[in-house]
Amino acid sequence: MKGEKDILLAKIRDGGVLTGIQQVKLALFLSYPAILAQLSSVLMQYIDSAMVGHLGAAAGASIGLVSTCLWMFGGFSMAVTSGFSVQVAHRIGANDFKGAKDVLRQGLAFAMLFSVCMAVLGMSISGALPHWLGGGEDIVSDSGRYFFIMSAFMPAMQLDWMCAYFLQASGNMKVPSLLAIGMCVLDVVFNYVFIYGLDMGVTGAAIGSGLAELITGLAMFSFLAFGSKELRFIKEKGSYKPTREVMSRAWGISGPMAFQNILMRGGYIAATVIVAPLGTVAIAANSFSITAESLCYMPGYGIADASTTLVGQSLGARRKPLAKRFAWITTFLGMGVMGLLAILMYIFAPQMIGLMSPDADVIALGGRVLRIEAFAEIGYAASIVAYGACVGAGDTKWPSWMNLGSMWIVRIIPAIFMTRRFGLVGFWICMAIELTFRGIIFIVHLARGKWINKTL
């Protein structure tokens, strides 16, 4: 028997009427499991940071030093994933389930080959990378090993994300969310065993996280292949050979996102280089503060996932007005959720840092910059969710330029001078101003409405 969510999704595909209340309910139905999945990801970061942070500031800094580069690698994986998952959402919206499975097969084959190449690249540069980023001699050894192991698990991460996004494109948010929560449980167990039980420290954190990701990715693939009523494909005939049409459309979506990733993550790497000379305490405080802030902004990414699905399926069904309404509903939902979480982050900032580090200097500095960032979360929410809506429409080129211009012109360049004068606080002031500015320009972009015409 179909649940209410499935009935409402079917109305999108079949041209049925959705009242305003039903649109909001459907946005909530798809958002809350995705929010839980993103929160589980935050908890996983907290677990790693807390377990490693209690080994000392240097251990925490060794992970923080290379985390931005891991984000860059993850960004490429996400770009590849979106290039195919958006096409799947469009085909499901058009009731073309066979076409959706054809895209799925090609996407899996291409993405796994791509992830192996990224893993080899990451492992090959792991030894030199901490030195390139300006890390001190007390952290470069652990930092390099951590990056090597996490790079080796890149195919597992790609499999996990690819299968999760395909399921979300079909409207199934529940299974990816439950498996993501399960991954957190596995991460706790594995980290305890490897960090403390086997006394492997930072190296153990990488192994524990990687194994949790691998098991979750295999479970996600198993459900997609055999359990998804919309996308199960193993028992059906189909080709994994790339076709010009699918790959061309994937490149049209993924290409701008990949280019954005290079320069956006490059901005984060530049931020690491800016912060690194401030010393181990600043690096650790910066890393832990980013992890703590993610408790506030990761739910926004969950709502953005729902926005991508709803906009993608609506446009696949040739229902542009409905797609616009879903874009605004999810954007305001994201702003509301992140605004409430920002209040809590401001109040409990020192305690949030204290969960990850016992160092008084790290707690004081981390709590201070978190409270600065709390004022930017509503703008950040607007940019996150509006970008998700644009991705669902296949509009990635102009939003990518918006993200890049905001990051480099409004954040990085001023931060070079502000950090020299005000230290880590100066850097986070620049970040807060930039995220607010970015939210404003994305709201303007949504209001102009040109993004809706970019669908493939």
C-alpha cells in the first residue's frame, strides 16, 4: 500500500493537483530523512574529532590540515554523482523508469572508474601534501598517513554517495538516512577499536571511518540493485556502456560543478594556508569549529537534497510552476531550520568545542569564532538550498560562478589582511560576511527565474 509521500510524488509525475499544504508536506516528507542523514554525517565528524582531539591539539590539527583537500576530492565525487542523479530524477518525473535505469548503470560504471583514479592520485601525493600546506613537523607525519588511508577509501565513498543520490532522486530518502545513521554506529565501534584498542591514533581514525564508509556503501548498493521498486536493475538487461546523450548531459551538469569545486575547494585550501602560520592551537580551533558549525549547516544540505529531487521530478514532468514553488518552499524551510540551530550554536559554542578538545585555549578560540559565524547561518542556508534547486533544474553554470566570485572576492582576499591583524577571528569575520552575501545573491537568482529554463 502506498504511503502519503508516494501518492504525492505520483501526483507530480501524473499531472495531479497539489495544494499548497500538500507541497509543504511533501517537502517535509523528503527533507526530514535527508536532514537525519546529514546530521549522522555531522555526528561522524564529531566522533572522529572528539576521539582524536582527546589525544591532543597536534592530533586534531593533523586531520584539520588536510581536511580541505579531502573536501576537494569529495567535491569531484559529488559533481560526478549529480551529473547522473539529476538525469535519473528527470526521467522518473517523466515516468521513464527504463531510461532512469539506463542512466544509473552508466553513472555507476563511470563513477567507480573515476573514483579509482582519484584514489591513486590522493595516495601518490599524501606524503608531500602536508608540507605543501605549511604544516609543522609535529603534525605532517600523521597528517600524511591520514590522507593516504582516506584516499584509498575513495571508491567506497563514491559508491555510497552514488547509490544514496540515486535513491533520493527516486524519492526514497528513508533508506539512505537509516544507512547513514548505521554508518555512525559503525564509525564509533571501529574508531574505538583502532584508535584506542589498537593504539593507532590518527591512523586508526582513518581506518575506522573508511571501513564504516565501505560497509555502508555496499549496503546502499545492495538495496539500490535489489530492493528499490523504482530503480532495481541487477535482474534486468541493460548496458553499462556510456552513450553520447547521457554523458553529454552529465558533463553539462557536472562540468561547471567540477570547475567550481576546484576553485571553491582551492579557496578552502587557501584558507588552510592562511591559518596554518597561526600555530597548532589556531589550526585545531579552526578545524573543530568547522566541525561544530556543520551541526548547523548540514541539515541545510539535507533540505537541498530534497529540493533537487522535487525540482528535478517536477521539471521532468514538465511542470515549471510547481518546480518554482518547491524551490521557494525548501529554501525558506532551510533558512528556518538553520536559523534555529544558529541560536543554539551561539548559546552553546564553548560546550560544542569542548566535546572535541579538552584544551582550554582551543575551546576559548573555537567558541569565539563559532559565535561570529552564527550570524551568517540564515544567509548560508539560502545559498545551500537555492543551489540544490538549481542543480535539480540542471542549472549549474551561473550558480557556480556566483559561488566562486563570492568565495574568492568577498572571503579569501580580505581574509589575507584580516587574519594578519586579528588572527583566526579575522578570518571567521570574513567568512561570516561572505556567507551572508552569498545567500543574498542566490535569493536574487531564484527570484529572477532564469534558472528554471536550464533543464535538460
